[in-house]
Amino acid sequence: MPIIVPWKDLPPDTLHNLIEEFVTRDGTDYGDTEIPTATKVKQVREQLKKEQVFVVFDETTESVSVLSKEQLAEIENGQ
């Protein structure tokens, strides 16, 4: 079961690096227009504030990731 990590409790540099890794991950497609990484990071920060995405710790893989509300629900429902 994933554990939601309060993003406000993370050191600012750690949070920034986590978000930057998330938005630059291979396979991330933003369509025909290239969006600067700094803009993507800002968008994810806003999504965190609005609780549209969450910082999640996976005990099984011992990894931290950013997941959308929908992705988190799928994991919690065992899909």
C-alpha cells in the first residue's frame, strides 16, 4: 500500500528534484508544443497544492514518486 508523503514536509531542494525527475521522465509526452522544464515543475507544484497529484512512497520498491489522484486510486483499488 502506498504511503502519501506530505510534500510540505520535504526539504525544498528534495521536492524540486523529485518534481523535476517526474516531469523529465522518459515517455512523458506533452503533445506538439515543447514546454520548458521550469514551467512543468511549476505546474506540478500547483497540482500538489490543489491535491491533484501526491508524493507517494512505495514500501515494496522503496521508491518515491509523484502520482495523480487517479493513479493513486487505481493502486489502492488493486488494479
